[in-house]
Amino acid sequence: LANQLAAHLDIENDAHQQLVQRFWQSPTIAKKAGCNAIDMFDEIAKGKIKAIWVMATNPMVSLPNNAAIQNALEQCELVVVSDCIAKSDTLKFADVAFPSTGWGEKNGTVTNSERRISRQRPLVEPFSGAKNDWQIMCLVAQKMGFEGFDFTDPSGIFEEWAQLTDFENNGDRLLNLSALVGLSQQQYDNLKPVMWPVLKNEPYKNGQVFANKQFSTADKKARFIPITPKLPVQQTSSD
């Protein structure tokens, strides 16, 4: 997400920026949120974004104001599209097209809205020439000379994610997978659905959040946002 650092960390929080930078040993780190999907295409149309890589979506169909999306893609200097189908409304604007895997070909993990992590195992082998999105990104990054993209298996990506959730985490960050750090390949392959947090030293707290009435804020208190209800613009009548 363009408004977060990895592992659900706040992109505009100085301490979080420094933490991720220490973990990755990165010379630089993003310090402000990027554009959301709608704003991104507005910025492309203004000429402020020169290149876009579309992955796992079809903005010509999924986003509102189709004419504006088309106008932006037509103006963009470089459009890269990764897709698991040969033709789509967005693919026709691609300068570079990568064949990627579809849902039933993917291998990795999925986290649902109740924080439950499940292994996703492929139903079929990928079609000839198709690669997973993470493989495509790693290959492009390596060609561009970037370090840190030497993953050979999704288990390696999961391991880095788990390590980051545990890095300098003294209980102040809810996302903590300390008990899943250092899994063997077999343990990763056989991973059963589990709800985070998954704590190595406090397994009795696994899956629990806010049970101690402590929240993920500086003073550990919950935040409530009052609202002023507004009636619909178009009122209904008795008829």
C-alpha cells in the first residue's frame, strides 16, 4: 500500500521509518504517503508520473471515470502490465507486458480480514513462460542493479516479513510473527491457518488483540472520532 511501510508500519512516523531503514540497512526510506489509485492516474495525466506498472488489477475496468483512466494511460511514457490473460482493456496500452500467474497457480500465503494467515498452494502448474509477480519484480530489480531481491522461493519472502514484524518489537506493535521466524521449508509448506499475533515467548496471547485494554497508540488509549450525521441529499417522501 502506498500509505504504509512494510509490516503495517506508519509511513509518516519517524520512529517507524528509522526502524524499517535499520532492518533493511537501506540508505533511504519513503517519508510520505504515495498516491492512491485514483490520484495516481490524475498525476499521470498531469505528467508528474512518467511510468506505471499495473499488477493484479485492470484499472480500465475496476476504476471509475473510464475516460480519465484511458487518457492517463495514453499519455504515460511507460506502461508496464503484468497479467495472467492475453487480452484486457488495460493490456492494449502496455509498452511492456509480462505473463504472470493466475490465482490457482500461485504459491504463498494469504491473510484475511480477521488477521488469519493461510497457505495458498497452487492447483496447477503455471502456464509455460508465466511467472509469479514476486519473481517478475525480482528479475526486473536485479536487471536494474538493485540489491535485496534475491528471493528464490515465497518462503524466503515470508521469512523476511516475519523477521520485520519481530524486529525491535517490545509489544508495542500488534503485528508480531516472532513464533514463525526461522521456519524450515517443510514447516512453511505445512503451515496451518493461524491468526496473528503469533508470539514465541507468550503463546497464550496468540491471536488476541486489545485483551489487556492497550491499543496501538502512543498513550495506549483507544481513539474515537465523533461524527455529525447528515441526511441524504435526496430526501424520501411518504410516497
